[in-house]
Amino acid sequence: MSRTSAESSLTSPSPAYNPWKLGGLSLRELSRRLWRESLSDELLGRAAQLSYYVLLALFPALIFLTALMGVFSVENYMPQLMGYLRQVLPNDALSMVERFLRQVTEGSGTNILSLGGLGALWASSSGMTAIMDALNVVYGVKTDSRPFWRVRLTAIALTVGLAGFVILSLTLVLYGPSIGAWIADLVGLGRVFTLTWNLLQWPVVAGVMLFVVGVIYYVCPDIHQDWRWVSPGSVFAVVMWLVVSMGFKVYVDNFGDYNKVYGSIAGVIVLMLWFYWSGMVLLLGGEINAEIEHAATERQQTAGETSENRQAA
């Protein structure tokens, strides 16, 4: 049974249900529902819309983020940071982001965290509101019942939280070995602890990524649902984002000659395409969770009706 109304999407299954049982659906049936609802929700167009809004919000977000990073003086780690970004971003997009980051970082500091920083935070939160609108469509919410101020404050809070996630991840990536060595010397655990710390920082980053995606799926749509740190949709989104990002990078760097076609705006086009596929993965992950929840709800309702009929008989 397909989703037919916003009311059906507002009904959550029992908190005891296990999302990894896929709501009783087989992988084939889940894939069939996912395909049908993706077409019905126009995810291709929603992802394109999302990429446009996120691109507009990107540079204000970078201004705010680099202002925060300037407080911690990460300029010396910029080459190392670019090395990590190079693993997921195509060269055209990376060069544009790198130039912007260097220009902002040179003037970053606490003085930027003022009216300009607040304005950048407000502008960058528009990207999160676009994600909220798209996930409302995915979950079948036709009208967001939350007032405008609440939606905007939620978007700002999520933007700040996302900035904190980025800073935490960068801290683990850039300062991880130094932090591990400092803790090892402090508690006297030696080189074994340092090596263990350096290995564990990556699972920690992956765990934080799953947490951030889980928060987005929990907070953004205007529905009542139970909090789950790890869900099938969030795992799909994180894993597929890494696969799509690296695959897209290999394609652009080796096969796609965007410079000849788009000239000086090749970096913008590549960045928008990357946002497009990233948005598509995020929306598909939400669609997976939505379909599993709807299937679990339908199954529980059917079981309840069957039980009532037996009692009546």
C-alpha cells in the first residue's frame, strides 16, 4: 500500500519495532517501493533544487566556518586539509573552494564573528531549510505545521551543529596524532595507545557522520518519529555518499572535460553536480527510512485489525 496522504506519514510505528527488519518487506519489495515513491516525490528535481540552494548557502557557511576556525589558527594545516578534501572533491571544484578558503582564512578571527558572521549564518541556514522542505516531501508531509520562526531557528541550530561537526572532524583529522601523543604521555600508555588512537579516529568520524545524518532525518521533516542514531537510511546515505563522491571525482578528473565546455565556471558546475548527487543520496536515505516506517505501521495496523476481528468473532 502506497502513501496516500500527509496524515498517513504522521503515524509512526511502535518504538519497539526494528527498522533493520525493513518493516517486513523483502529487499525486492523495498526497492520497488523506493523506485515508485522516488518518482512520485520527484527526487531528481528535488535534488537539483537542493543543490542550487546549498550552493548559494555554501560560501556564507564557509565564511562563518573559517571565522570559527581562525580562532584556533588552522592556517598552517591548510595543505593537509586540502589533501583530505582532494580525496572526495574533483580538482575543478577543489581549486575554487581552496581559493575562497585561503582568502577568508587570511582575514579570519574573532572580528568576523560579529554582524557579518551572523549574516553569513542566516544565509547559510537557507540550505538547511531546503533540506527540511525536501524531506517533508519524502515523508509525505504536504504542509509544514511549524511556524516560520521555528523552522528558521531549527535550520540555524542545525547549521551551527553541522559546523561543529565539521570542526570536530577536522580536529580529529588534523590534530589527531598530536592529541593521541599528548594523551599517551599524560597517562603513560606509550606508543601502543598512540597507534590505537590514530586508528580509532576514523571510526569516530564515521560515527559522527551517522549521528549528523540521523539528526537531519529526525529533526528536518515535520513528523513524529522515534530517535535512532543508526538506521538503514543513514547507513545507506553515508556509505553511498562516500562511493558517489569518490566515483564522481574519478570520472571528472579522468573523463569529464568540463573546462573546455564551461570555461571559467567549470568549478561551479562541478560543485553543483557534486551537491546534486550528494543531495540525491541524502533524499534516498530518507526515502528508505520513510518506506520502512510506513511498511511497519501498515503491518502493525493489519495485525491489530486481525486481532480485533478474532475477538469480535
